[in-house]
Amino acid sequence: MIKRNVRLRYSVFLYFLLAVPLNASSQIAVKIAKLKYPGGGDWYANKTALPNLIKFCNQELNTSLAPEEDVVEVGSRDIFLYPYVYMTGHGNVVFSEADAANLRKYLTGGGFLHIDDNYGLDKFIRLELKKVFPELELIELPFDHAIYHQKFDFPRGLPKIHEHDAKPAQGFGLIYEGRLVVFYSFECDLGNGWEDRRIHNDPEEKRQQALRMGANLIAYSFTSAR
């Protein structure tokens, strides 16, 4: 089981502990969530992706993640229950002032957001992230960043799962006070690679690359120094 002691120093996980009763004989399955956002974009895309990633992580990382993800709205206080939140879609995103403030509080309090462009999200999400962190810029992470070198090694960064514009896959990040709080996978279709094979008929090696990189994201979000 991946150690979570470092994360528990932060309010997001203290909230989790206070919200769920504990006893000495019980083991709580940690949950991850998909982000529901306003604006009309298909936040619900990649429906089989997270259950497959969860299964892979429980097998390969010895995590105890609940088998199905939750859905959490960007402006909800329930977002503080989740150490990892996944956001995807093809279209429009609009954060209200309250949404942006809530997301900022979650991320600065220890949370981690993975934004996975499903082709078409880029021009919208970049504007909305400025509402959350007006002082920060998305930067491309170097290939030696720890997120590419957890259990699985990706010396060339993100794997390319689907081809759209003959552009390389890129991993961007927002770094707040020295900590990576948002990871943005672009021109990659990482979540599509997590989906059931029947949906995209990807070669198994592509699916494994996507799942391994996803496992790195989970591992990093659970154990990275805060």
C-alpha cells in the first residue's frame, strides 16, 4: 500500500479523515473522482477509463482504490475528499468565480488535478486555469521530472496514444510553491488508452503504456512531497 502519511498533513486529507469514521479493524478504500464542470463540455467522456486505471493500480501498485470513481462538481466541498481528480472532455469549460476559488483551495491544500485533453479542450482550459491561478503559467515538464519516473519509467515523457495533428504528446504543469498541483496531458489521449479495448481498438502495448503512465500519476499524487 502506497504510504500516504505525507499527504495527511494537509487539510484536504484531514477533511477526508474527519468525514469517514475509522476503527482499528477496518480498511477504507480511497476513492478518486472525475470532475464535473459547467460550460457544456462533455466532462463525462471516457466512461470506462478510470475503472480500468483503478484496477491496474490496485494490481501493480498494491493500492486499495475503490473500484469505481466518484463524480464531483468543481464548486463542491466534496472535492476535498479526493487525493486525485481527473478532468477530461472535448469542448467548452466555464468556471465561475466560486468554482475557481474552490478549486484553488483544493489544490493549494494538497489536492492534485489531472487534466486530460480529449482533443478540443485546450483553448478553453487554459483560459479557465487563469481564473484559478492568475499568477501561474503552464510549463512543459522536463523528461526528468519525477512524474515520469515512478514505478514505470518514461524517459521521453508522455506516451503518444492517439494521433491527431502529427504533434508530440506533451505534459504541462502548474507549479505552486514548488509543488506540481496540476498535470495537463496534451496531444496524448491518455484516458482513451485506459478505456476498454473494444472502444478504440488500440494495440495492447499502447493500452499498457497509457495505464503505466496513469499509474505514475496516481503514485505521484499520493506520495509527492507537499
